[in-house]
Amino acid sequence: MKYAAPRGTKDILPDEAPLWQAIERACRETFGLFNYREIRTPVFESTEVFSRSIGDSTDIVSKEMYTFADRKGRSLTLRPEATASVVRAALENNLLSTDNLLKVYYLGPMFRYERPQAGRQRQFHQAGVEAFGSADPSLDAETVQLSVKLFENLGLKELAVDLNSVGCPECQPVFREALKKYFAAHLAELCDDCRQRFAANPLRLLDCKEARCQKYIEQAPAMIDHLDPECQAHFAKVRGWLDGLKVKYRVNDRLVRGLDYYTRTVFEVVSKQLGAQNAVCGGGRYDNLVKQFGGKSVPAIGFAVGLERLAEIMGKSKVKSQKSKVDLFIAVLGEQAKKVAFDLMSQARDLGLSADTDFLGRSLSAQLKAADRLGAGYVYIIGDDELAKRSAALKNMKTAEQKEVPFAELFTQFAGECGKGCSCEE
Ligand SMILES: [Zn+2]
Ligand SMILES: [Zn+2]
């Protein structure tokens, strides 16, 4: 019998892992610079956590959730995104108030039952931030700035920010009506999905990717022309703060984002390295979500970054991730030599040096080749003669220099190389 990874999932293999680690490290460091702290929530939740918040009419909830009944018949869903989970956790643990700002970030796998295609998987990874407790436009601007800073820190270029406002529950219904009126005249020309969206939530029509719908979407009314005075003022202030922070952006009045809970500011970061269609990051304000969950009215804003996409761009843009390597490889001939090697490896690891030896009974030349493949900094070669004199040859694999070093002095030699007790190249 042959097994394969489930459709839409992918193994991240040891050669790829350093790139992922570098991305995750950059996320943690950059979020930390803006005073975000990590939160870890379960990968599954009660189904209502997602269906109520993301919106029943969205593609995510209507078609893409991994929903199952557990052994007691409770409906659970693998998280398709993390914001709803974070809101649930923050409420449950009393982390939210209006006189305190809560800044949290998350990192981990998400699950959506989508047709697998390039850059789209059923298990994928996201990192993101959520800030709760302030409706101030300066926080919107800082959040956008953080997303740009993250990509800069990752070495990505040709970034563009798309910005829009989707209004609030006061002004959105007016816009909805305007959209309904407009699309009603074109229903026959739209795709099947759009005809359904028309009935459920006309805002969703603006998300359609079908070619036949594009020309109608382009000419549809714009939310920013229907904002009430408060939302208008908020949007103007966000733009003012962004200008002050020298964050470049363009207003894209077609941008609505695929989730129901957004209010006012929404944004995406696009990298031209991927082509104009592809956002690397998306987010926005969700001032009513906490209340919808049964909490107080606590305004919030956040964004999420797709890590598969980042890994793809970074692979393309030759952002090099350092290959992991072993500091010391001990080549051994015979069982007795291996015992000495194990003792030396223990000492090496106590000093923080990575060490390995041969477990396959290979010839010396095969062991040296293996050490080379591993990128070993040094090779120490122990055979019968070496056992007798309790001393062996230490080879610097970079310079090919070789010198005789007694077993007992092996690690003072290492300390001598860089003064730090290791074989690093600093
Ligand atoms: Zn409004
Ligand atoms: Zn459509």
C-alpha cells in the first residue's frame, strides 16, 4: 500500500524548513517591534465561532469549511482563519476592555476546502495581528505600516498598499441598496455565484473573480462615495496618518475583502513580484465583531499574511536562507572509536556545538563525503591508531587544513578558532 499526503496538503521538507523558520522569525521580530504578543488558540472551534462571524454568505463559510461532528455529535470546524478564534479567546479570558489596548499576534496552520492550485492549499499557514480597544485612525495607519515593515524586513520589494473604507452599519445599507439597484439591471449577464450573492449579500459581488463579471464590477458604485460623515472623517484621518508615516498607498474603491465583519478601513499589500492580482497580506477594521460575539463594544483592527505565498516570493527573489549545518562530524572506524566519538559528541553538545557521526558502518571516504554533504565545519577522524595514541586529525573542511589534536584538547582547539567555543565563521 502506498500513502500520499491528503489532497491540498504539503510536506515542508528539511531543505525548505530554514526558509520557513526565517519567515516565522521575521514575523515574530517585526510584530514584537510594534509591541504585539503571541496568542495560540486551538486549530478547531465550535462551528458557530466561524459561521456567525465570517458570515454565512461568504465562500469560506458556505463552501470551504472543514466541519465535522465529534464523538458526542458536537459540530466542530478546523479554523479557516484566526481572527474569530482570537476574538473568542480574548472574550473568554477577559482580555478586552475599552481603556486598554490589547495587541496580539498568531502564527499557524489554517484549513479551507478549496480546489488546490498554485499557491492555494487546503492546509495553509498564516501569521497575523489583532489590536483591540481603539477606533483611533492612527491605529489603522500603524497597522498598515506594520504590514509594510514586515515585508521590508523579509527583503521583499515592489510593494503596494491598496486602501479602502467599507463604511459602518449606518452607511453600508445605503451602499448595499445602491449596489442592488445597479446589479439588478445586469443579473442575466452575471455568473451563477454572483446571482446567489446578489440575494444574500450584494457586497460579495465585488469579490467575484469570474472574467464575465469584471466589466460590471468595474462600473459598480463605490462605497467611498456612500460613506456617512463619521466614516468619511475616519478615512481621511487614516490617510493623513499614512502620509505622515510616509507609507505609500493607493485608494482602491473595489476592495471589499471576503469577510462580512469588516468595518471602515480595509487594506491589502500587493507585491508586483507576484503579479497585480496577488495580495500577500490583507486586513481591516472590525469594530462590531466583539459585540457580535456577545461582548462589549470593543473596536479592533488586524491583518493576516499568507506564509505559502511569502515562501514562494522569497524563493523567487533569492532571499537566501542559510543552510543548517553540523559543526563537528566525527568519522569513526570500529566500535571502540564510536564509543569515544559518543563521549566527544556529548561534550560538544554541552558546549552548544552540533555534532554527528556515522551510523551506517561506512568506509572512511564515504564518511568524509557524508560530512561534506552535511556542510560539516570540522571533521575529526578516529581509527585504531588514534585510539592507541588518544589523539586524532582535526580537519577544517573550509580550508582543508588538518592538524593533530589530542582527544582531551579537542574543545580547547575549537575555542581557539573564534574565541567563542564554536566553529562559527564570525
Ligand atoms: Zn459609516
Ligand atoms: Zn461573478
